[in-house]
Amino acid sequence: MRQVGLVENQDIVLDVVWISGDPEKAVAEVLGRGAELLIPSGSGASVAAMHQTSTIPIVFINVGDPIAMGLVDSLPRPGRNATGFSDILAELSGKFVDLARELSKPEATVGYLWHTAWPDGRNRYHLTEQAALAAGLKLQSRGIAEIAEIGDAIAEMKQSQVSTLIVQPSPFTYQERGQIIDSATNNGLATILAWPVAAREGGLIGYGPNYLHTYRRAPFYVDLPRSSFSSTSGPPRCSGLKYRCLSSFVPTTWSSKSLR
């Protein structure tokens, strides 16, 4: 923020909320405290922000497909009251399939674990399904709604002769990645996840964005509305809504465990 001339408690007041429950309630509460700008991080918080206001500016960070979720009308012309950054992970669906193909035997079945309660979950599942079809791979998918289903879901895939598991990137799977990796490892499944840190935690491959870059870029978007505030109205309030289980976006990095 200092790079764009915004000093906390001088030019701008930060009201940071870590969402662990209902994002709709969290957004409503922060709006009730007089927020004049929202910076939600994650698809769930961003969708909730759009549900709560159509007039207050929103700069979203780390969302999936902003068009599919109704956050913007188009990428070149967002329209409405929102703009921001996508995490590009939906576009990486085909890359995850390519990695799974390299790890699997010809005509092997690839597993796909996804979170059914996430706004962008079905969209990313369909993109992966299309990529698998184009690659000539059979995709065995299992959607889960809560953590208690993970063990049975992965055991079921193992019984279906799955040897490689793609874990759909979402706030839920990021938060529960430790249990997912442990369960997959116990069942002899190689895991492909969208976070480089996952490869250091026991996953076979971690391939995805450098989230810190987005957080550094967000203040440049935050600075844009400053001229719209009159000098008599006081400094704009910036409300940061962050998912407890998530980070943010941009250059793609990856790491993997040694295959030897």
C-alpha cells in the first residue's frame, strides 16, 4: 500500500476479517461497520460480496472463473462494481490431466476429487473432464461435501484401479490437503495438487500459482477509486476479507517429490 501512497490509519483504514464460517454473514457485518471498498480473497467471499452489494467497489483476489460465478460481465469489460484477479487454476485443468497422463499407464483411469459445495467446483470438474476426454483418459470423479467423506472417496477410487489422483484446487481441499494426501498415500495413490507446498507435505506433484504476487498487486487496484472520494468525506475504508484456508495468484510455479 505504501508503494501507491496509502498509509494505514492515515489514508486508509483496514478492517481485516478472517472467515471461518458463513462468508455472507461476514460480509454483511463488515458492510455494517461502514466499509467503502471490499477486497475479498477467494471465490466464496467474492460471491458473497457481490450478493451483499451492487454499489460498493469490490477488488476480488484469488477467484476461479469470475465470469462463470457472475462476478464480471467479461474480462476486458468487467462492468458492475467488481474487478480483480483470477487464480488461473481453471485454465490449468488441462495441465493437471497432462501430468496425470505422464504418471499413468496407457488407458489407465485417473481419479479426480472435488468439493461439491464450492461455487466454482462443478465448472472446474467439467473443464478437467473435457481435458481427460481429449487426452483419451478415463476420469473417475468423486465429489465430496465434507471432510468425513474423504477416506471412503479415496478408498473407492483405489478399488476402481485408480493409481493417480488429481485434487481439484478449492478452499476446502487446500485446508484439508494434509488428510487428503495421507489418505491417498495410505491407498497407494500418487497425488497431483495445485499448491507447490503440497509436494513438500507428501504429495507427488504441486503445480500452481505464486499467490503472494496478487496480494502485492491488489493495492494498485485499491488506489484507483481514491479520486472518487471527496476531501470532506474522510479516508476510504478498505475491508479485507480473507479465507482462513487460502492465499492468492499469478506466475505458475511447481515442485515435486523425487520419483526415485
